[in-house]
Amino acid sequence: MKKIVLLLLFFVGALVACSDRKAAAIGENLYFERGCASCHARDDSYSVAPSWKGLYGSEVRLNDGSSVTADEAYLLESILVPTAKIVEGYAPGSMPPNGLTQAEAKQLVEYIKTLR
Ligand code: HEC
């Protein structure tokens, strides 16, 4: 029984890994479930934190005066280690730690990529 469950989990995991679209859909759920939605808008309607609209691939100015391209690596790092790089105009630590796994962070990144 345990083996079957594990096999099933592996199968589901493999399916998810194979499909960016599926990952993005899971990412959208995480966006609400993990509270990202209370600070990050998907449009310009509120601005507690930077909006996710058009974020992927954009040039982000940081508080140390440098700028980075918001590619997958940057987004992943920003989610997993919120204090690693701080967006210009925001105080360090204004994004709380979230305890997401690497896989969940990737799903959120896939979701952010769909927000053009
Ligand atoms: C309490 C408000 C708050 C919550 C909740 C929050 N964030 Fe943030 N987030 C911020 C702020 C403020 C910044 C900008 C400052 C910084 O860079 O740390 C930010 C920055 C980011 C960035 C970099 C954005 C950019 O424009 O470069 C990403 C990606 C991000 N957050 C993802 C998430 C995810 C995913 C969640 C949910 C698990 C989340 N955040 C939850 C406040 C929040």
C-alpha cells in the first residue's frame, strides 16, 4: 500500500514537473493560500509591494543602486530568501519569510511568468 502511494506521489510529481502550465496553475493557488495576494497585486490596483504584472523579464532597480533582470533565478531567490535583494523604495525585511519549498517557489515563478 505504502509503495503504491509513493509511486502515485512520484507519478503526480513527475506530471507536475513536466508541465509549466500546470505548475503555473498551482502557483496561482499558492499566491492566494500563502498570502502573497495580500501584498502583491497582479495589476496596478494596490502597491504594498511591487506588482507582479509584467515583472518577469523586466529590469528591477534595487536599493543599492544596481539593477537586475527579473529572470527565473532572481524571482526564485527573491521568494526563497526575501532579504537577498531589496527592490528600490522598500525597506529590507518588509517581505516576511514564507517557508515555501523550492518546488513551491518554482510554481510561483511559473505563475508570475504568465502575468504579462
Ligand atoms: C507583507 C507583505 C508581503 C507578502 C505577504 C509577500 N511579499 Fe513579496 N515582497 C514584499 C515587498 C515589500 C517586496 C519588495 C521589497 C523586497 O525586495 O524585499 C517584495 C518582493 C518580492 C519579490 C521581488 C519583486 C520584484 O519586483 O523584484 C518577489 C518575487 C516576491 N516578493 C514574491 C512573493 C511571494 C511568492 C509571496 C508569497 C509567498 C510574497 N512575496 C509575499 C512584500 C510581501
